[in-house]
Amino acid sequence: MQLANASREQLQQWEQALSAEYNAIKAEGLNLDLTRGKPSAEQLSLSDALDGILQHNYITDSGIDTRNYGGLEGTPEARALGEQLMGVPAAQIMAGGNSSLTLMYQLMTTAFFFGLEGADSAWNKEEGIKFLCPVPGYDRHFSICEQLGIEMVNIPMTSNGPDMDAAEALIKADSSIKGMWCVPKYSNPTGVVYSKDVVKRIANLAKIAGKGFRVFWDNAYAIHDLSENAPQLASIWEATKAAGTTDSVLQFASTSKITHAGAGVAFLAASDANLNGFKKVLGIQTIGPDKINQLRHAKFFAVPGSLNAHMQKHAEIIKPRFESVLKHLEEAFGDNALGQWESADGGYFISFDTQEGLAKKVVALAGQAGVKLTPAGATFPYGKDPQDSNIRIAPTVPSVEQVDAAMKVFVLCVKLASVQKALAA
Amino acid sequence: MQLANASREQLQQWEQALSAEYNAIKAEGLNLDLTRGKPSAEQLSLSDALDGILQHNYITDSGIDTRNYGGLEGTPEARALGEQLMGVPAAQIMAGGNSSLTLMYQLMTTAFFFGLEGADSAWNKEEGIKFLCPVPGYDRHFSICEQLGIEMVNIPMTSNGPDMDAAEALIKADSSIKGMWCVPKYSNPTGVVYSKDVVKRIANLAKIAGKGFRVFWDNAYAIHDLSENAPQLASIWEATKAAGTTDSVLQFASTSKITHAGAGVAFLAASDANLNGFKKVLGIQTIGPDKINQLRHAKFFAVPGSLNAHMQKHAEIIKPRFESVLKHLEEAFGDNALGQWESADGGYFISFDTQEGLAKKVVALAGQAGVKLTPAGATFPYGKDPQDSNIRIAPTVPSVEQVDAAMKVFVLCVKLASVQKALAA
């Protein structure tokens, strides 16, 4: 379907045919959902052996009774698991509770209210501080900034990561920019893996930024590959070591999309100065994380190679769903300008851009036809997509058949909205 | 030993005898510890059946897959356990993660930075806000206020709870007092249970306080009785309902000293307005608590009466330790004015008051003789005991024999310090 060269008559014919098809599907009363960026029950079941894995032995190899209080930085065994996951030495890692989002929030509020380098370094001592937000991005990152009144500045995502020319220019010009959100591998939602050059340039941002600059490096999909030839993410830890900027990056990861989504172990990797600054503040709000759950996870992945083998099982479940989404998009839009997307090799999302001004309409059309999509705009700060074009597709929870059925409706809605736009032009 | 009527010669004789005894004990090289307010390994083992209790069935009776994300307020089953524990309807209860301290911190920071009743109600909109702190009290409560810059105002503890005449007078005179810390049952560290009259007066404080007043009701030892005729704590929930002040009290509890200290379930009980205000802020920092651990706990206490039966096992372990402490205190100081204490029927601490100005010295003497005591002052805001007299004794972790040995040293140090004080007068 090439709208650009189509006659008005042709457009009207298409519109009629697509409307008829749409109405027929609407009458079917579908109830499908592509909104949920979480594991399916089948994926969760891969980790059910966590229950009972301790066989009532709650003592770690290092001799810690995990049942009692204490241990702010997590058990050595859990921190070693963090090293496997994050590729950063365990000495730089804290193992926490069930949520990396909570860890990010805690680091953000520490930096904002209390300061990671003492009280004078608190961001809220300055008026009007800002954060760079590669867009589209993760709504829960944006909500934290919004709650704290940190102004968010959009920068475009490219197929190599954030537009670093834009990022560097903004940071050079404005010392009130205190940090940047990053999902460096299988970025939420575009699926992009940051290139080696982008990683290096991010590691060097602190050199041109104002004081207290911190990159929040949310490596949520660090090992969540769908193919064996998965793209490698360069080590930001090594890059900051080379640049002498280790204090400028805070790394996060968790087992939430590895074991049980709501009951995993979250990790922070950071420089000694950041860990110490954080622990001073964290020690006021907790006596320590759930070390029993940390021990369960350490035991579950005790055998070398078991973590990767486990992730391959996830990939086997997720891959057909991603393939279904990509097949429908390729078939419908591979040869025209109705939509754009990246072909993700991992993560949980596929990000689709309609022609300008159609995302809300497509989401509404799909909704009326029984296919729930993430609200348009959700992937942008303040819920505002300036182009009204981005839609996040989350295919992991439905069955392959459901994904297939939902995507048929999706591409139909995109076509219909696009043709109607062309007619209205 | 009656110091008041003793001659100087008598005092010198006592001092020589006590010093000799002290030096002999010092030479023994003891290594004992009465500082740790946490369960012993024997107590923790009472709950070891939590591991494996799910038999790989992670679905609640209410149909929730506890493995996945979501459920900010906790599972219905966990909230029902909270009702058992707190005596407040489950509808008013949120079940959280592993730490009630974290919940208190989250409520405190919500009220302080963001407001429980919308942004305008945030405490930090006012300068110089204050909190009432019954003393001696719990150091971790005080640390939260200190971190936020909330000025702490001491009010005395009596054997019925906080001195309410003092509390009411202060609150009436000063609308910048925004709240009050309370450990209403087996108060940390005095072991006192608030009387029915005190509970009622606390429920009525909001009527004389400035706007946004909140009592932090840390019911850490709600069911942690040592005797069958345990004193009853009146319901603050009912009292606030009667007074029309349900928004003024935030109640906290946890299973930390019921099951596994570091891996339990924490609870908040509050009015609908407070729960809604809190959830708005909490929803930014987490997707939900560890529901699997909540399910473990709900199953562990599923049989009616099992919670109480479980607490009796704790009491059987703890009681001999408390008895040993009380026996030594009674024998040494029952007939004189060298020290004062309450006879606690539960909780984790016995609080001892030396004569004025001797707490630091006693702690130092005991430390040099191999008995570690909580630093003097720790039970007061800013670590400053104006009388330098309070010492917190935590006897749960050592064996009964160790408690006995440590208490021999303790009473000796109190006697020695007291005699030396009398000699110096």
C-alpha cells in the first residue's frame, strides 16, 4: 500500500475495504492485550524450583544466617550473582530487595534530597534541575523525575542509542542537567542496543557536565537475548574507568525477568564513593534486604552456565511472539512508509512509529476492536509524544495465537488510520 | 547496699571489694553481648518450614499469581494476616516487603516531601517542624527524624506510656509539632504497655494539634507476650474512630520477630485517606511487594490459632532470659536506689536507669570487662540522654547462661560506678 502516489479514488476504495474488514473484526468481540511488559506464566514456571531450594538450610557458604537482620549490601553470594549478570566486580555491587525500580528511586531521592557526596551535593540545593530522557523510553523512569519536579528534556533515540550529539550539546550548554536515563540493551521500548561508541561517549559526559552528574544505567535486559548471535553491550564500567568517571554512572539490574518478576533480587553497581554515599542514606530506611531470597537465587544459579541456559529457555518461549509481531509488521509495512520499527533481538518490547499524528487514533481503533495497546504517549515524559506516533507493543504475556490475532488487528488499524489521514489531507 | 546512709569508710570498703571483684572478672576475658535486639537462631528455627511450604503452588486462594508483578497493597491473604496481628480490619491494611522500618520511612518521607493529603500538605512546606519523642525510645525512629531535619522534642515515659500531660501541653502550644513516635506495647526499650487512658488521649491529640498531625504507632511487639496474662493494649483504631480522628494515626507491624527477622512481611494500617495518599507516592517507587513471601506467611499461619501457638514457642525461649535479667536486677537493686527498671511482660528489651550521670560509665566498665552493652544515649534523640542514666538490655540472642554471666558483670559495674560516685560526692 503506497499512499503517496495513490489517487483519491484508490484511497477511497482502500478506506472502504479496510473499514469493512475493521467492522467485521469489531463484531467478533475480541479481548486481546499487548500492554503488559511482564513474563508469561510459562516463563515464571521456569523458576518454580526456587520454593524449597534451601532444604531448610538458611546459612550461606560465607557463614551468614540469612534469616536474621542485617547485611545492608546483600550477601556475598548474591553480589557474585550480580557480577555474573552485570559484568562488574562484586565488590562494586549491592544486592537488594525485589525491585530495581525501588533501587533507582532510592538512588534518585538520595542524590536529590540528601546528596551522594554529602549534604552539599544534594541536587535540590539548585533550582530547576533537569534530566535527559532518550525517547521513546520507560514511563516509570519518567514518573520518578516528574514526582521530584526534575524537568525532563527529550533527546532522540537512534538505532545506535541516544543521539549523543544532541546529548553533549545540551549538557555543555546547561549545567543544571544532572543526569540521564538509559536502558542500554534492548532499550525500552525500541529494542536498540547502545553501540560501543555511544557507551564511550556516555562515559565521558561527566567531563562536560556540571557537578553531581549521574547516568542512571538501567540494564534491565542485560542477558535477555533472543538469538545466539546477540549483540554485545560494551562495558560502561570499563569505559568510565578508562575515562576516570566511575562516579558518574549508577548501574541497575535485577532477576525480575529472569526468575519470578515480583520476587527477584535487584542489584546496584557503582563506584565506592557512590556506594558509601548511598549506604549512609539507605541505612536509615532499612536494616537490610531479604537475604533468604538472595540465597535462594544464589543456589538456583550455583552451577556455572546455568544462568545462560535458563535465559535460553526464556528465549524459546518469547521468540515466536516477537517473530509473529515482526512478521506482521514486515508484511504490512515492509514496502511502504506507513510505519517504522527496529527489529529487536531481545528485551520485552517492539516499538512502532506510525506516521505523524496517528498513534492515539491507532490505539483507540484497536481498543474498540478488542485489542488493548499501551496508551499512546506513555513512552514519553509527561505522557506527551510530540509526534503522536509511537506505540509500544508488548507481546510476552499472550499466547502466540493471541499475538498473531492481535497483530492482524494492529496492522489493520494502522492502515485504516493512515488511509483516512491521506484522504483528509 | 544503701549508699545514702553509708559512712565514707563503708563506701571505701565497698569500693575496694567491688574493684577487686571487677578486676578478677576482667581477667577472665569474657566476650558477652547484650546489645542485639533480634531473635536468636533457636527462635528463627521455629519458622524454617517456610522454605518449601508452597510446594510449587504460587497461586493464592484469591487467584493471584504471586510470581508476577503488581499488587501494590499486598495480597488479600497477607492483609488478613495483618488483621490478625494488628486487630484492624484487613480493608485498612497494606502488606508490604520485609521491613516495617522501611514502611515507616516511606510514610514519613511521603508526609514530609509529598504530603499524605496532596502536595499542599507536605510538612516541608513549613519551617522548623517537630516531632514528639517519648524517651527512652527507639534509635532508628530518631534517625529518620534526624535525617529529615525534623526537630525532636523529648517527653518522658511513665509506667503507663508517654506523659500525656506533657504531650498535650506541648502540642497545644506549638502547631509545628507534626507527630509523635509510639511503641505502644512493650515499648522499646522500657517494656511498658500504654494504658487505655493513654491510648484514648493519643487518639484525641489531632483535635488540639496543627494540621497534618500524624502519630507513628509502631506496634512492633503486638503479640510478643511472655506470659498468658499479658496486658491488653487498647485499640487505637477504635479509639480514633470514636474520636473522629482516624487520619491522625499510622499503625505499623511486621512478622520480623515472629518468623524470620530479615525476611518477613511488614504491615501498614491506616485510614482510607492515608492509604490512598500513600499509594499515590508508593506507586512511583515500586511495582509491588514480594507476594510470594506474603503467600508463604499466609500459608504458614493458615490454621486458626497457629499464630498464637507460634508466639508461645518464642515466649518459652525468651522468658528464661528475661527472668535472668530481672532476677539479677531485683537481687542487686530491689532494696536500694542504685537503679530503676520496669518488669517487662514481653518485647525484646529491659530498660535500666542508673543514678544520674552513670550510664556511660557503666557501659564503659562493662565493655572493659567483656560485656558489650548498647552505647549509653542511644535510646535518646541525637544520642543524648540528658540524665546519662538509661541503658538498654537486650537478652534474646545470648544463651541463658550467657545472660546470667553478663548480668553478674552488669550489676557489679552499676554498683561499682555508684559507689565511686558516692565517694566523689
